[in-house]
Amino acid sequence: MRNLVRFGLFLSVISLLMIASPSIRALGSLTAAPAEVLQPAQTQSDFDLMRKALEEAHGGLYRYSSKAEMDRVFDAERAKLTQPMPKNEFMAILIETLAQIRCGHTAVSADEETQKEFAATRMFPLRMMVEGRRLIVMFNDTPDDQIIHPGMEVVEINGRKTGDILDRIMPKLTADGDIETGKRARLQRIFGQYYRMFVEQTSDFTVKARDDAGHTVIAKLAGVLPSKRATNQNPVNATLKANLSKLQWSNENLAMRFLKDPDVAQIRIGGFGGNNYPKWMEDTFRILREKGTRVLIIDLRGNGGGNDMYGAMLVSYLTDKPFRYFDHIDVKTIAPSFKEFSDWRADREPQLRENMIANPAGGYLVPPKIHPGVAEQPPGKYPFLGKVFVLIDGGTFSTAADFCAVAHHLKRASFIGEETGGGYYGNNSGMETTLILPSSKMRVRVPMYEYWNAVPGYDGKRRGTRPDQLCETKVANLLRGVDEQLELALKLAK
């Protein structure tokens, strides 16, 4: 039995901001019922079950936060559960609690009732990009407001300065270690929902913004339903949409093109998945060899992860020597006591008991028979040994971040863009089980594997792979139809 697929929650800037999330769009047709109010006994019971499950089974609960720190967090958050509260407020407390673990794979999903509530709620109508401490408009999702344009900086929302808004939201967002780019990518994905959850519950917004010339404008905007974000065709977005379409040179998950045939090639991997991945890799690198390509640009921006071994396979095509991918994988338990409240499959326990290796420090070590990623990896069939540039950002997560760390450690690539959203030394994911809290029906994702990449010696134990060339995505460049990271890679390739 293998559990090798790990997807994060990130999307690329271009694909994310061109359309609304399909899952949210689908919920838009649902009718919200009056929100159920949970009693303190219910929220406390659910919270205690979540804490028990995390302490028993979460592979890296104390990876970035000590036991003493997490004990204080659990106690402080539970102390808030003394009054009746609606489910969405309870969900906010769960999110805030899990954020302190500093694990980007640990997450809360809303129950069906709360999803309906979100879908029927008019939320902040602008899609935003976070540039440092600034909020920049990507899209104006109102049907007809002509005041707020893409590229403007939002300086206040309902009288609240954006710095204060970020200070309120950012600490509550989960991400690996101390990586801020991952939090920004997550916030950009559903800014309106986070604003409503952690700042204020309103559907009317007075927005103060300024343009590049420093001129300030004020607009009174009504919130929009999630289902309307994709259908509202506000003409102020036309230029950005057109330029993003040009930059999105392929809609396929796996794509290859020559930027200068045959010398410079680019491959784009949207996610490490698909049954055709192994064949596509072999065919692609065979073509690169046959053509004598000397520079390869690998675009992993917004790649949220996928199959562990697909990441290892990409590394294998960049070296002609055997290498280690995962140093080891720890797991605390193979028979969780909370299985009746989860989607845990008890039928896999006999195989786990037979094959897992007891760890002298407690728990188990995952052997190659369970996960081949801990074994030595052979080089690929057609290894590319030329110059490699990898484009990365805060959405480069999970398996994509693991690939970057190992390729960086092996000195087989230079990195351009922003720090990866996934940790350099590994993450907590794999053999994930979903805990369903009985009273609220909230779903908590509990990652049971603690992965450690084979990358000793890096100085950022709480960080991701940091770029050799820092080059952040800016709305101003997208408005001009410029992919600054790719242009820098081409410049360096010369």
C-alpha cells in the first residue's frame, strides 16, 4: 500500500485569477438555511476530539512549534468556547488553532451547511494580490463599477487600513514554517472569505484606492456572490484578461515549448499528476537530448504538489547519478483511536503492521516497500545535464517544493522568483486522514507522515527554497503582458 499523492491548496496567479474556484462556483446555486448555533458543550467536545487526533496522529505537530507552545495554543483557543456560537465562528477558531502548527497541509473544510452559507453570502468584490505589505487589485468582480481598476493599490476598506487588515488575517493563515509567500498565495486565493471570517461580516464596502500617479479614489461597492465572480464581465478587467491569456501559453497540465529552438526549452508542470506523466517525461527529455538543447526552464509557479514519485522522477532527469530523495519518513501511529470519526481505512492496518519499521524514538519509520521515495533513486533514461532554471513562487508547494529542495541540494538548478510555499526540509502530509467532528461536521485534515528530504546543510530549517534571483510577481507587469520571471531566465540563459 502506498500513499504518495500530496496536493496543496495553491494555484498559479494566472490560472487562479482568470476564473473563480470551480468548487465555489458549484456551491453558488445552493440555498442557505439559517445558520445553526452550536452550544458550548458541542464546540468543546469537537475541539477536544480534534486536539486528541492531532496529538495522537499528526506526523509533524511539533516540527515548528514545541509541545509547550501548542499546549498553550490549544488551551487558549478552547477557552473561547464558553458561549453559543454559529458554525462559521467556530470554524474561524479551528483555523486559527491549526495555523499555529505551521503546517500547510493541515486544514479545516467547512461542513455542507457552512459551505451553503458562504455560497449565498455577498463578499468583498475585488480579487487581490499581496505585494509585500500592499494590497493590489487584480480584478474588479462587480458587474459595472468603473472607479476601481486592476493595478490600483487598496489603502482602506471600510475605514480600516490595509496594513491593519493584513495584521489581522495573516497570523491566522496556515503555511509551512515561517514562509510568508505561502500565506500570501493562500490569501490571494480567497481574500473575500478570509476578510469576512477574520475582519468583519458585511456585504457593503467603502474602498479607498490610489493609482500609480498617486491619485486617490473612493468607491462604494456591494459584495458579490462567489458564483457571480466568473460571470460578471466588467470592462475594466479587459486589458489584464487579454494579457494574462497571452501569458498562459498552454492550458495543459504538462506542456513543453522551445523559446529558442533548439537551444532553449521551457516545460510547464501545473501539478505532479496524470497517468501520462511518466511517458510525457521520457518523451520530453528524449526530444531535448535529440535536439541538443542546452538550457531548460522549468515553470513550477502555482504547482501545489501531487505524486511524490513524480517529483523524484523530475529530479532523475536532471542527473546522471543515483541520488536520495527522502531521507526518512516518520509516522506516529498506524491504528488511530479516532477512526470511527474519520475516513480512515481499517483494512490497510494489517499491511502497515507487517511492513512498518519500529522507530526507537517512538512510532514508526516508513520503509521502501511502503514508500519507494526513501530508497536510493536511479537517474532518468535521458538525463538533461545542461543549464536549468526553475521558476518558483509561494504557490510552489508540497511535492513541487520537495523537488526544488533536492534539485537545489544537488546543485542542478538556479531558482528565479519567490521563496517556495513548501518547506525545504520536507513537510507533513501523506497517509492523510480526514477527521469529521461529530457536532459541527467540520472536516479536519490530519497529515500522518512527517517527510524529511535528503537535503542536509541548508541554513533555512523553517523556510522554503529561496530564489537565487528574487523576482516577485507584480500586477503592473501583468497589466503590460510581461512575465518578469521568464524574461529574467531568458536573460540569464544568454
